[in-house]
Amino acid sequence: MFAAGNVTVVVSNMDASVRFYTEVLGLKLQYRFGDHWASVQVGAGLTIGLHPASAHSTAGRKGSMSIGLELSGSIHEAMRALEAKGVKFDGIVNEGKSGSFVGFEDPDGNPLYLAQLNWSHVNQGEGEYQHA
């Protein structure tokens, strides 16, 4: 039924947002249509669509969306690399049974978070997860 999908992020400045998602976070720009739309690829499973703000959709509304970026390595190493590029994190790493998480924001204040997942608790039968 579905072939793909994306998370659309409303942004106030397309150039600044494209730079943040590609140069700071290191994601791949798939395509850009001037200041009307840009698609940024996160690995094989997520596309972030950047869309300009309008009177109906303002940039940086808190709480209505967040983008989780699953890491393949250490959350602390990722944080050091991003801090060197000017990213400010929302606090300390939240470490729990399911993994480690820490939040930050894009240039418009849209919330993102890093996730270093720990799936061993699922494999041990803990939690209520359904596999598709």
C-alpha cells in the first residue's frame, strides 16, 4: 500500500535549515526545489521534508512533532561531534532500559533527539512489542 513517507518540518529559512540538516547533522540532501521544498534522507528509513513557513503553518511549534535519529554508535561520541558543530543539547543523556536519549533543536526550535537503542530487553521478553 505505502511506498515511502516523510516527516515534514516547517522552517523559517530554507537555506539555514538545509545547511543544518546536511552540514551539521551530516544527512543527505535528496533534492531541493528552491525555497519551496527540500528532502533530506536519514539512512534508508526516514526522509525529512523541509517546507517553508506560512500564515497557516509557523516554524518551531513545540510539542507537535519531534524527529528521532537512531544512532549506529555511541550517543556520547555523536554528542561530542555535534557540539563541535554548535549543537546545544537540552540536558543530560536520559538512560533507561530501552536505550539512551538526548534532545536538541534545529534552527527554528523544532525538537529532535538522538537515540542509542538497546533492544536486548525486547529479546529477553520484556516490554510489550509487536513485530510486524
